[in-house]
Amino acid sequence: MTVGVSLAAADVRHPFRSGFTLDVPRIEVPAGTTLALLGPSGSGKSTLLAVLGLLQTPARGRVLLDGEEVSTRDRRARLAMAAVFQRPYLFKGTVAANVEYGLSLRKVAREKRAQRVEMALERVGLAGFAARSVATLSGGEAQRVALARALVLEPRVLLLDEPLASLDPLLSRRLAADFATILRQDGVTVVWVTHDHDEARAVADDVAVMNAGQVVAHGPSADVMTLPADEWTAEFLGMEPPGHGVVTEAGEGLVHIACGAATEIVAAASYEPGTRVIFAVPPEDVLLATADARVGPLSARNRLRGTVVRIEPRGATWRVVAKVGETSLASMVSRAALDEMGLRVGEAAQVVFKATAVRVAAE
Amino acid sequence: MRIYADAVIEGWRLLASGALDVWTIVLASLRVSGAATSIALLFGVPLGYWLGTRRSVARHVALVFANTGMGLPPVAVGLVVAMTLSRRGPLGDLGLLYSQTAMVIAQLIIATPVIVAVTAAAVSAVPRELRLQARSLGASPFHEMLLTVREARMGLVAAVAAGFGAIISEVGAVQMVGGNLAGETRVMTTAIVQFTRMGRYGHALALAAILVGIVLAVNVLLTAVQTSAERHEAGLR
């Protein structure tokens, strides 16, 4: 198992030709964890990755490896890292020649190289592929070779720039799970660039959402992915914008949040009365019913009345959005349930959720 | 048509009997052009790599020069080299005029731009990300160059073929700086010119056949290398 190191960047500024500037005052990846840099195309995430991976020198800023400042000229630091990009970029020749490339740069003895190559290929599910020409590989196999080529170096930091983006969705999901398992076993520090929320959720401990060169949200995956910091982040993550409110009562681990004229929700959180907060409820924790139905677990403290404003297909289910006061809350509903309830846009509905389902943060 | 038949018969007789000292001339040609191509590769490949991988105004200007250099008239090169090495020229003291060294210098000037331009084209076709990938695995700038050149090796074979082809068949420059001295600076092209002037078509034709044969053999060899590399890359054996 590799011993990961902490990786950080501070005061990074780098102008882009497109006009905006990568501007990251500070970002940190604790040792042995995976940080997903999530954002739309052109948001600067790949450039930030290149800066963190010592592949590009920013106009300004510092990169810290285990607290020590390092640069693109620091070969020792660079040898502690490895990267896998969106396309595998395999070198012409055999699979073995590709996987052992970094080892030969590190002057590892030939016999050891062969052993490590074989082990790395086995780990990515390509045992017996060593002698194959890279020209004969499928897209998924090629990407696995690219991962093996990086893993064989036992890097302390692994940089992954949309490593699954060029693959079909099925293969991409399967490889995401495989990659995440392998990386957790290795204990390596990982920066994973992606524009796919599900991929980020599947692989990352922490998530940093980027927009126009800036990190607009950064924190544990469970927080960032369930409580968007602002309207843009919510829209990007395919969520409803966060609700805004003021804590009116607090006690016994619960707060009452006033959000609009006659709406109050109860959340499991600890904030002083008067604190302005944002909140959100994950769609999978929201139960929706017709206005007159008796539903929901008895322990659900929040039973609000709202109006259905949107019904959108989301794969096998439907996403129904109800407006409660000024706040939009979404729920995932099966096709059968939607038909049974007969809910239509503009109709009244009950929105039910537990206090523990509400994610709250100070504004 | 008789002129051709006579020349062919005479040429064949000369080659078969060994009366014509062909091999001295052939060896001189191969030595001069081989040396010029090798040195041109030594300079041309790194320069071509630099031109093919950089994105700057200087790169564009240098590329224009290299492309223009590909069309340099050999006689112009011969003239400048001859003037430079002549007794009154800046390098006249070296006494190199009418030597194989002077011929290598002239051919080097002709071959280098060809190799630079072809290498630059081949290298620029290698994705920039491949170098970035190598860098991310710990490659130094030198390793990056080695890898890129290896990836562009098909183009490099073309560069060798183009460079060698441009000078082995060239006559103007070598004539001017070499002087066609028998046993020293007489190469196939200058000998062919001389025999033709003297009306000894059989001699000229025999040498021309060998020259074509050498060019053909070099290209067959390089094509075999290319094909074998292609098959290897495609995973065929």
C-alpha cells in the first residue's frame, strides 16, 4: 500500500485565453483521500489539475506537497506523481512497453519491471495482455492500461483528468467502481477531474465545484452534493436552488427555520436563533403525496403544503418539483406512483420529510 | 534506338569485366552522402523536434526558413560553399576546397532543411498530450523528445529517405566544391556528367544504373522498416 501525501495549492492565479482567470486562493487534498474537481467544460478544472500535478507552472501561486513547496522543475516531486487523462494516450508498441515506461525512467531493474508490470496488469483486470499491441485494445482496455501505467509507479499522488469520459456509459460506470476500489486499496492521494456528478459521488471523499476559474463549493462529498452553495451550483448539479431562511428556535438538536411568510421547516442542526442559513433536502428523502392523502412516517416532522411546478423524466423515475413558500423541493417518484397519485403541474401536494434529512449551512 | 542499345551493352560489359573502377566512385558517393545525411540527422532531428513542438512566432519563422531551404538550388549552395572555402574566402586557409569534406559540407546544407522540415511535420502530428502524458509519468524534456521522435519514427524514416535522396542524386554543388577529381572527389553524379560530356554513354549508363539501384535499395530498405513498424504497431506479426 502506498503512503499518500497531502497536496495543496495556494494563491493560484493563471489567466486563460478565453478571458477568465483561474483563481484559487487555497485548495487541499488530505493524504490518502480523493478530491473530485467537478465543473462544466472550460471551468478551469483541468488547468488546476495540471498545476497541482506539476505539469504546468501557474502565472502565480504555490503547490505544496506534504507542506513543502514544489515546482515543475522538482523532479523528485514529479516522480511521486502520475496522471491518467481523458484519452489513454498509449505509446506505440506493446502493453508491457507502455506500463513499464515510467519504471524504466526510474531505472528499475529489468526483472523487477517485468514483475511489477504483470502485477499492475492483473490489478486492472488485464492479466496476460502484456505482449499485446496497444493497437488491438478496445477503449476500455486501453484506459485500463493507462491506469496500470500510472499505478505500477506506486505514485503517492494520482491525477485523473476525466479518465472515463471517452467511454460508453456502461463501461464508464463499471470502470469508475473499479478505479475507486483500486485507489482506496492503495491509499493514494487522488485528484479526479470530472463533469459527471454521479462519478464524483462514486469516487470522491471531497468535492470542489468549479465555475469560470473559481472554486465555488468545496467540502465533503456528502455535503457539497446535497446542499448546493448557490443557484449556479444547484443548477449545475441538477438540484433545486438552496432554500434561504432564518433560525427562529433552537433546542434538543433541532432548529426551526422560517423560510417565507407562513412556512417553517424543522431540521436536525445546531444554530443560534437569528442565524441566516441555507438548506436543502435530497430528493430521495422527500415524500410527495396529494393534498388530502395521509402519508409518510409518523416521525416525519415536516409536512408542508406546496404546489407542483415541474414534472421531469429522469431515467426510470420522475422528478417532481413542488414549490413550498419561496422554496423549491424535489422528489423522485416512480412512474406507477405518479400515475396513482394523478399529480399534475399546478396542483396542490403534500411534501413530507424528516428533520434529519434536511442539510443546513450558515449563509 | 541504337544509341541506347550500344550504351546498355557497353555498360554491362564494363561492369562485368571490372574495367571501370566503379566501386571507388560508388564508395566515394556513399561516404560523402552517408556522412552528410548522418550529420544532417544529428542537427536536423532535434531542430525539427523543436520546430514541431513549439508554438511561437520564432517557430513559424524558422519553419518558413526550413521549408524554403527544402527548395534551395544546389548550385546556389555550391557557389556559396565554394566561395567560402576558396583561397580568398573566409575559410580559405583550411584548404578544404575540392575535398570530400567540402562536398559533405555542401550536401549537409542541402539535406538539413529537408530533414528539419520533414521531422517537424512528423513530430507536430504527435499529439501534445502524449508528451504531457510522458511528463506526468516522470519524463524529463530529453525523454519527452526521445519518446516523441520514437512515436514519429515513420516520419523520421521519410526524413532520412528525403534527405539522402536529395543529396545522393545531386550534382551541381558537389561538382562545384569537389571538382570531380578521380579517386578523390569523383562521385557517381559528377562521373556521369563527365562521361556524358565525353560521349562515353556506356560508362555513364553503367553508373546511372548503379545510382538508381542504390536509391532503389535505400528506399526498399526504408519502406521495409516502415512496413515492419506499421505491422508491429497494428499488432500483426
